[in-house]
Amino acid sequence: MSTLLEVSGLTKSFFGVTVLHGVDFVVRPGEALGLVGENGSGKSTSMNILGGVHRPEAGTMRLDGQAYAPQNPKDAISAGIAFIHQELNLFPNLSVEENLFVDAFPRWNGLPFIDRRAIRAQTEAVLHEVDLDIRPSTPVARLSQGERQLVEIAKALSRKARLIIFDEPTTSLTRPEVDRLFGIIAKLKARGIGIIYISHALEDVLAVCDSIAVLRDGHLAGAGPASEMPIGRMISLMVGRSIDTIYPDRQTAPGKQVVLAVEALSQPGVAEKISLEVRAGEIVGLAGLMGSGRSELARMIFGLDRFASGTIRVNGQPLDDPTPEKAIEAGIAFLTEDRRGEGLLMDFTIAENTVIASLDSVAGPLGILDNKRIASVSREMGRSMHLSTDKVEETRVKHLSGGNQQKVVIGKWLRREPTLFILDEPTRGIDVGAKQEVYRIINALTARGSGVLLISSEIEELIGLSDRILTISRGEIVAEFNNRPFDREAIMAAATGQRAWEGASA
Amino acid sequence: MTITPVAETATGATQPPSVLRRLGRLMLSEYFVLVLCVAYVLAIAPFVPEILSWEVASNILSDMMPLLVVAIGQTFVLIIAGIDLSVTAIVSMSAVVGASVMTGTGGYLGDTAFAVPGAVLAMLFTGLVIGAINGFSVIRLNMPSFIVTLATRMFFAGAAVWYVTFHSTSSSIANLPESFAEFATGHLFGIPLTVIAAGLIAVVAHVVLSRTRFGRAVYAVGANPRAARVSGIPVERTILFCFLISGVCASVAATIYVSRMQTGSPIVGENILLDVIGAVVIGGTSLFGGKGKIVWTVFGVLFLLLLDTSMKLLGASLFAIYIIKGGVILLAALVDVARNRWLVGR
């Protein structure tokens, strides 16, 4: 059988860190290849290379037997490669037909006017191919997520795509929409179009794909026909590596006192009667896919998002109608997943960021700030966090590395000696060395008696650090794992498994 | 770690021409606008030597005071990435309300001992109320401050004229107490009272912005309201307070105007909006929020008035003055953008 796309020995590194180590895979016409792996395993990098966004350092790609080396995304489009991204690239204010031709409107008799009639005819034809029964003049804003995705596919077809890459296509779809999408994918395959299907929802991958390739840490961990790749095998190939020694040993055991008690927290569409407890000195891991409600839960506890019903108690005291101010007052600290947007004031100095959540402790009468004290507590914070610089009054945090920025965020909260520290993706985008430091700090925190609610996309991290792990899916706590050693495949299955189609994401 | 471009050029061996480097450093300096003021005076002095006279200087100083007070309030609002277009209407409304309280012809407290203090309180209260309307509309109704204050500006500019019709047969409220005029004309230790009042406000505002918790909150909200909220900063209260400060500052300016003109006119503040916002921007306060200083605003107001006065002395027409001022403000906005770009490395 002929091959449509042949990728071999693909290697790429960023800033000296190799993220792809000679990856090979093949896509045949009329077949779907499933590409799975944890975050950071190299899926997006290889797709970016395929799409002409990045150029590989080594390795070759052949499309229909021809050497293929795209220099930019335009090359990829003209070679017949189309991407259907998680976030759709449509203009909601334009109509379906305008979206289809927005980069190349056909002209009317060579004059600089748009040939509306030609557009309409071509749009109707491709919409028919994706079974979408809407008028070409419908504004995209009026379409559902599923319909918009079909418009994207129609757009790919109108550009004569030979290979269509789907990146987490089912994330925001309802089940009937997913079924409809799979029907269309089958039709595309029947037409001889090749598919690359990327998803965390492993059941979907099995349902759609003919062969599957598993990436781990930039290596091809395994590949084969879908029939030889049950979900269990995919998971063990994905997480394969043993837990490294980067997780420090815990010296202290969790205490008895409940520092956080959440009861029946509900918000339509976000949280379904969530109840959980965190004890003093305990690390509770929260595993779940993006959109499962894991971050939303943290934001509700901290008073950033609203909830309809339920109660939150901190140290036994009810926290009613929480706001960040009240939550902080009650002893909660919150490291958000969006470090640049919410965790830090990027244009402010290290010192200014260090005291921003504890201004009361450095202010005298009339709220006058004690600049000497601010400088000294910031330097002290920098030393205990092993910050890369001691110029705390001059250095703006935007000039720090990701790891050092995260240390400033943690340091600013530690100044408040929190009874509960909620950490949402504390090690995202930071290097291994800094990760280890963050783990050390988390451990020290529990030794001091703080409770920790840890949210992470990295199952390894949850397993390495947590005393207990809860899995959340579709706004509900679906499983609880109380004893070490944790069964990572069971945790992953609970987080991605039977409900995978509703909330999978990168 | 990145090194700041300034430090790089200061320490590096191969460097761009030193004139450019100095110019760049000067533009980033705190006192850029003050230097500009001095340079401007020196450059224009050969043509209008009067500008160096004591009389012109003291005129500039006294003209500067009401504008400065309004601009100080505006600085707070601009730092939180808002804008207060209603300041001129606040000046007008406060002026007529205050005049209606103290006028000898049918004033609420006219000819009593409480006429002047009562009027001043009424004026400040007017500023506070309009500031509160602005603030609450922004934080509770989530409306952009541009629209909110554009609306309150139109509303109270109209309301001020309408208000006068209930208290006076002419277009303004006159017959104000003699003692109130002393605010504009009086001196303490040889310094005009208005200068003392405005100076005091400037010093307090400077300390509040640069040295207090509230000031830190103002900058944080302007730089990134989401991050400020997560850090427990009362974002909404901070925004509200900035509009209250702007409102009260505008009404303080109204007391100066009314005292000077000895009449409560509903159009007293009509023409100063451009000057106020222009002066703050010339000073260097960023329209993008998160950046600004009272000292900058002082220099900005000074520069604008130097420009204005010298043009008048040169005999330029009103339109020519508008054209030049507009050009200078545009230039200042451009400099702000350039500074932001150059400061990327800082």
C-alpha cells in the first residue's frame, strides 16, 4: 500500500533542550493515525514542524513520495495539509462562505470585486460533503461548536487538503456532535484523505484510528495497528518512565485537623456536588483533564468564580460568599495556572510582587509603606527560595526565568503563612531543576502544617507528591485513591476513561 | 536574565553615538519634562523676553493651580487605565452649587456666618457625588469609564446651566461673599493661598501614590486587574476611590475658579478638559494604565501653561494655540509609546 506521509528521524530542540529525538511515523491515504502522549511528549512540536511553523534539525518528511520541507505555514497549506485546531480559527462575525474564502476571494471577471456567485456555489458543494445543512450566508457566530468544526473541515476540503490533522477535536463537542464528526472522518477516509488524530481521549482515538503512535519525552514509545493497542497499553507506553528521584521524601505525616472542608459545591455546567477535605500537613492531588472542573473548583474556593450552592470551611470557619480578599484573610493562598496573567504583576519588581498580597504587614499608620522593610523581607524571600538574583528592588519579574517567577509567586504567598495552599499547575513551563525546588518548598510547607491542594496535568507529579489523589471529571469527583503506591493507570483511566469524550484536552 | 538596554549601552565597549544615547536616557528620566520646560523657556525667551518676568511667572503659577488640582485627580484615574472626561462638568456643577449656597441674593446660607464653609462643603460634596456615580457605574455596571464619564459630563454640564435658572435671573450666580474672594487673592507668608492649597494636595497625592498601600493598589489595578484581584487587592474599591479622588479634586479646582471670578458660572470649566488630560499625558503618565506620577503631572501642567502663555505673548491666535497644543500632546502620546517600547528591556 502506498504512503501519503512518511516522517523519519524528526529531531528538534529548543534552547538546547531536545524535545524530539528522531521520531518516525507513516500516514497512508484513507487511513487515520492516532497520535497520543502526555503534555510535553512532542506531539505539538511534530505537528508544528509538519505545518511549517518550526523547522527540524534532522529528519525528513515525504509527502506522496516527494520531499516535503515547508518553510512556513503557507507551504503546508499549498501542499494540501490542513489543521483542525482545538480553538477554531474562524471569524465569528463573518458568514460561512466568507470564512471559507477569506484568504483568497475569487474575483469577479478579473476586477477587484468578490465573485459572490462562485463563492456560493463552491461553499454549497463543500458543505454538502460534510453533511452540513446550513445556508452559506449564515454568520459563524450563530453556529454551534460542532457545526463550526464542520465548517473548518469544509474549509480544508475547499483547499483540496490531502492530509487533515485533528488536534483534540472533541473537547467542546456534545456526544451527538462527536458521533457526527466521526461519521465525517470516515467519509474523508473513504475519499482517500489521510488523517492524523491527536487526543487525550483514548477511547475516541481507538474509535477513529487505524494505527496509533505513542510519544513519550520526544521519543516514539511505541506504534502499531489500533487492534494491537488497547487503552491499557497506550497508557503504559505514555507514562512508561518510572517515578524519578526528583520527588523528595516526606518527613512528616498528615495531621488530623481539617483545614479545608468543601461540601456539595455546585455550579451548573462546572461543578456537581463536589465534596472534599484537606488536612493539615496533607497534600491532596486533584487529577483531571483540562475543562474537567479542576481549576474551576480551585477558583470557586478562592472566590474568583461564583458557585450556586455548597459550603466551604477553612479551619472549621465557614467561608461565605468568598472573595479573594476573604479567602486570603481566612488563610488560603492560591497559585494560579496563569502565572503571567494572574500570578504576577510582570512589570513590577520582585520586591513589589513579594509584598503585594501582604501589604498590611509592611505598612505603618495611615497605610504608609515601610520601604526598608519591604526590601529586607523581599531579600529574605529571595534567599530562602534560592532566587537567581538578590537585586529584588531593581529586577522586574518579567526578566526572570519561568522557574524563578514561580518561586516569587510561592514566596509572596508564604509570607502569609497560609493554612491552605492551592497550587494549580505549579511546575508548568519550568525546568527540572526549578521543579525540584518547587517540590522541596511544597514539602517544607506541609512540614509546617499547611494543607495543600495540588492540581496538575502531570500524573507523575501527583503520584510523586500526594498523600491522596482525587480524580475529577465533568465537574464531579469520580474516584479517590487513598493509599500509596498509587496505580497510575487506574488514575489516568479514571480521569480520561469512561467519560473521556466530554472533557478531554491538551 | 536580560540586561537592560540602558545598562548595556552604559557599560558596553561598542556603543551607538553618544548623543543618541544621552537623548535616550534623558527621555527615560523622571525629569524629562522639566528639562523640556527649561529648554523651551530658554529657546523662546529671545522672542518673548517677558516670559522671564516676575509678573508673567506669577501669572503662570496662579493659572496653573486649578488646572494642576484637576490634573492630579485625573492622574489617579489614568493610572488605573481609566479616564475621567466629566471633570469639567464637575467643576461647573460644583461652582454653581457652591455659589447658590453662599450668594447674597437668595442663597441657602446667604448672609450667614456659615455661607462660605457651607458652600465649600457643598462643592466638595458635589464632586464626591459625581465621582461616586462615575465609580459605581464603572465597577457595578461594568461600563467603560470613557462612556460613563462622557455621559456624566454631558449630563452635569447641562444640569449646571439648568440649575442656575432656579437661582439667578442671569446666566451665572453672582453676589458672593467678599471673604470668599480672599482665597484667590490672599497670601500666607507671601505665598498665594491657592498655591499653598494646590501644593498641599500635590504633596499628599504624591505620598499616597508612592508610599501607601492604597497607592500600591492603584498601580497594581492599573497594571493588571486580574493579578491584583488574585493577590487580594480590593480592585473595585480602588477604582471607586480613584473616581472619588478625581471628583473631589475637580471640585477643589471649582472653589479656586469661583473665588477668582467671584461668580458661579456653569461654563467655568468648559475648556479645560483638553488641557487636563493633555498635561497629564505630556507629563508621561501612561494611557495604558499602571504608570504615572504626581511629579510628572506637575511638570506636564507647567509645560502646557508655558506653551500657552508664550504663544499668547507671541500674539498667536486662539486657533494657532490649539493647533500647537494638539501637536504637542500628540507628540507626548508618541513619546509614551516609544518609551514603552524602549522600556521593554527595563
